[in-house]
Amino acid sequence: MSTRGSKVERNSVSDQPHEIKYEANKEGTSRQTIKDAKKSAGNQRGAIEKKII
């Protein structure tokens, strides 16, 4: 039995445009803000969200 994606993938934000857009919409901010936070905080979703707030 296979599963789609893994928990590791759910906890990170890749450089793919659709993931950047999703995170920006979810946080109510711009894509550039997400990209900047990602550069300084890494690609862990929790760290990016803390950096934005």
C-alpha cells in the first residue's frame, strides 16, 4: 500500500510556485514575503510561519 506524499513533505515549503502561492494565500501575505522568510528561516513550514508573524 502506498501513500501520497510523506509527513516530511507536508512540513516543508518547496520552491515550486504553487507551494509559494498557497503559503502566501494562507498567511495573507505576498509571495515575496514568503520567499524572503524562506531564505532566512529555511524551508520548514513552521519556521516560515513564525518568521512572518
